[in-house]
Amino acid sequence: MKINTNSDKHVVFLGEARFPYGLASVQRMTLMAKSLLHENVKTTIICRKGSWNVGEHPNFNYRGNFEGIDYIYTSKAVHKPKGFVKRNIQKIRGVYGEFTYLRNLKKQQPITMAILSNRKILHVLRYLLFAAYFDFPIVLNFVEMASSMQHRNGFLKRINDYINEKWVIRLFDGALPISDKLKNYYHGTSPNKPCLKIPVICDFDIFDVQKTPSEEYFLYCGSISYREVIDFIIDAYSSISDDENAKLYMIVSGESREETARFQDEINTRFKTQPIKLYSNIPYEQLVQLYTNAIALLIPLRDTVQDASRFPHKIGEYLASGNPVVTTNFGEIQTYFEDGKTALVASDYEVGNFAEKMKFVLENPEKAKEIGKNGYRLGLAEFDYKVLGQKLLTFTKNLSRQQ
């Protein structure tokens, strides 16, 4: 049993919503909090406003404790109200609630560090002002180079991202980048400030489930905003699936059921036996089971600034399933993985090369399983949340010496 030597420390998380039932960004925040709890550090997640639709998670209170993590929705509502006026009143209540809640926290116990996950300048500057007013260090949860993201092509978004990455980022007391690319970028903008790379994080215990009988299938999980990647995977699958015995399952986020159905119809017209199955908005327990039953999990990365900067959350989950990961040799893949040992890594982002790695799984099932087990061991050593708590704790100490 650990001695509670860090109970005087308190780390707060700012700028996210939908805790604890959000997507990758919320899961990353939650797992960072759990890693600190593992080191007996008190954590609090502060959400400004409700973002769920009315009827979602109806019994979730606006304030409480979830798996040891204190949390609060400072608007005192976890759901998004209908109507322009009501939504904006909730936003104002949330901002005022943030201020008063931080003031009260500061009176009870010094805030060791705040971790911010937000890229909208208006909010970022407000949090920086809060940190200055209440005199606590604030660091950036730095997970992507927003200016390189293809879907952020609106003029105002471009201006926002440019100002953030050129100037506002320098105002933080430190950063927690997810990749070497972002770590090097932050060192270039703020060379004298502390910086700790926090890669993908996963709770490996959640994936300790038994396989269930199922047909053979490859699995891809990702956002519809990466439609180019989805089409790439479909083309790779098409080139190896003459008999269509091994299926392709795709879990696609960011679509309504109607949009998913239209996409499914589009795919069905291309394949005679309908071997590709789409999922959307499924319970997390079902997601875990789909990962666990797959013969391989697909995540091609492209030779772009966007993919070199990010480190997809699902890679940690893929590894936790114990099944082989099929990917490409770009970004963080080069840092952690070795082709044929811990993953199946195509040398470039090319349909034929990626398809060959998928074909290897079909032709060498025992070797593929061994690669999956090696990947699991790598992930457990590098990405399980329990191994990151001590690093974060050391970072807070280095941060305090900078103040």
C-alpha cells in the first residue's frame, strides 16, 4: 500500500466538456487524472457548461466524484438547453461559476497545477487570466497542430490557430505534448519552460475481457472527418478480399445514424457480399469487445504535419486488445514500433504496401498473434496510465521550481 505522501498536491483540469463520457480528448484528460490519483494526488475536473443532449446520461449529477476524480459543471447543468438565449445564459453562468469555484478551491488548498485542454483564443486567454489572478501554474495539454488540420479551413479558425501557435502558446508555464513533433515545436517557442511528453494513455485493465466467437474481421475506428483514410482502408481491403471471407468492420464517429446508413448503402453497392459493416455511437463495452475479437486493428498514418504531430488515442486501445496493429511508418510509429515485432508497419502510405500487411495477418495467423502479444507488452510498459503518474508528479515539481 502506498503512503499518501502527495496528498498536499492538487491538480485541476480545465477547458473540456462531456466528462466522463466524451471521446478521445476527454478520455485522455480522465486518464491523466487517474494517473495522478495513482500517486495519491488530488484531482478535480472543471467543466464550464453542459454539452450532452437532453436525455443523455439523465442521472449524472452536475457535481460529484467519478472513479475517485472530483468534478463539477460550473453552469450547474450537464445538458445543453434548447434555444439560443438559454444556451448563452448557461455559458455565462458557467464562466462565473468557474471563477467562483477556482476562488474557493484556492482558499481550501493551493492549486499545484492546472492542465488546459482548449484551443479557442477567447477561452484560452480567460484561463490564463484565471491562473494569473489566482496565482497557480497552468500548462497546455498539447495534442495536435491545429493549423495543419484539413477540416479546420475556415478563415476565423485559421486566424485563431495561427495566433495560438505563434504567440499565445508562449504564455503557458509549461506543456504536455503528445508527440516528439509537438515537443520540439514547444521547445522552439518556449525553450526555457518545462515540457513533458505524455503519449497516448490507456487503461489496460478495461480490456481484460474474453474473446467471444465471431467471424474473422479487420477493424478500423476513427472519425468521419478522416474520410480520405477511410477510403484508403476500403481500397486496401478491396485488394486482398477476393473471396471476402475476412470482413472489415469500421467504427465511424461524427455521423448521425442516417448518415451512417447512407454511407453503408454506398459501400454495399461496391461489394457483392456486403463484407463491410459500419458502427456508430456504440457503447464503450461493445467497442472493447469489437477490439478484442478482431484479427487485426487498422490505423494508417499519413506523411503530413497533422499526422506527425498527433498520436491517435485508439492506438493505445488497439494495443490493449492484444491483437496486431497494422499501421504506417510515420510520426510516433517510428518512435515506438518495430515492423514484424510489435506491429505490422507499412513503409509508406500506399494502398498496396498497407494491403500486404493486412494479407500477412490472413496468411500468418500465429505470427500475427505473437506480434499482437508483443504490442500489448509494449503498450503496457509505455502507455498504461499507471506508469505515467510518477512522470507527471515529477513534472509538477519541476514546474513549481520555475515559478
